[in-house]
Amino acid sequence: MTQEPQTTFLPMTTDQDRTAEARAAAARQIENHGGVITNMKATLLSHVPSFTAYMEWYTLRDELVPFIGERAVSLFSYAISDENDCLVCSVFFRRILIDNGEDPDNPQVTEAEQLLIDWGRYIVRDPAGIPDEFYARLEAAFHPQLRVLLLAFAGQMVATNLFNTVGRVPLDEVLYEYRKPGDERTR
């Protein structure tokens, strides 16, 4: 998929202007995780070490899925991104949820999924003010190593939100129809 250059705060590479190192990194990403080079990835490819660091999100996601499932990962990611008001990430996860028959604004969830949604929102809204009672619920639901993985993943999600929002990365056109009703933003 060839993308036209867009005016953005950060440089956004195109297939034609990527270095050999960036082309190789993009090819590895697609080979290992599928998908396409989105606007966020095209922007990150202007600095391959940054691209590599942010693509570790996929490593953590792949480790989480066997424990909590794809749906819970998407719900957790959406809660973090929506609470952060990150257009690119929240709409990306809205698409996943909608395409899987879910209502992202009123999902029917399990107790564990609701716990993840609530934790994701706490992490963004008030990370130092998470109540002890909530920590106790997390401890009862998830073993210690899984809590490490979940929080590391949440940190990667927050970092990705920050990159897209502060970097003014434009929303990929294929995601426009998945925005919340009335939201016409493109970045």
C-alpha cells in the first residue's frame, strides 16, 4: 500500500523515500504480524530504532492473548486509548471491536474484562490514585507475572497514544467510518 505524503508535525515516510533499513523493518513487521504500514508506522519508520521499540507492542500483545484472549486485549487497549482521547488508537480498536460484532460504547463483558476496562481507564485518569480495593481485585484475578505483562502492555499502549496524539499523526482514511458518531477529527 503506497501512501501519499501528508502534512504532519512529524515526518511521515513513503515507500519510495524509506531507507533500506526502514524498508527491511517494515517488511519484517508485515511478515511477523501482518497488516499494512499505517500512518503511525510510516511516521515511526523515519527513525528505525523508534519503530522497533514501538512495535514491541505486538510482542506483548501476542504474549497476552493466550491468557486473556484477543477480545480482552482489544477492550483493554480501547479503554486506555479512549480515556486518553487518542483518536488514532481508539478508532483502530473501535474498528476491531465493531468488525467482530461488538458495541465498543456498550460492550457486554465478563467480570475479568470489566476489570481490565476499569484498570485501563484508571491507568490513564489517575495512575497514582488507584484504590487499594481495586489493587486487591487485580491481585485476585491475575497472577503476578500476568500483572507485570498487563501493566507493561498498558505502558506501551499509553506510549503509542502519546506518540500519535502529540505527533499529530493523521487518522488512516480506512478508519474514518469507525469514529464515534459526530467525531469528524482526522488527527
